[in-house]
Amino acid sequence: MKNEKNSTISNIQTTRLIRIRQVMNLVGLSKSHIYHLAAQGKSPKSIPLVPGGTSVA
């Protein structure tokens, strides 16, 4: 018999937000090129961390 709890847990997706410096290190692209790709819809756009704030991930 399959354990339903383990099956449910394995199907949960986790979203992880990372800052621009981490993105730059992971993909090897410049900050301006990453923002350019986001503007074209070819990479995820920034998400504000605090409503009305300037911090994004």
C-alpha cells in the first residue's frame, strides 16, 4: 500500500527567491543583461520583497 502522506509531500513545489548577485553567479551573465532578458519575458521578473519597498528578489 502506498503512503499517501509521502506521495503528497513529494508533489509539493517550493519557490525560492534569490537576489540579483546570486543570479549573476549562477548564470554567468551581467546584471544589465539579466534585466534585459526579464524585460523581453525570457527570464523571471523581479518580485518586491516588501510592498512599497525597493528590495526585490
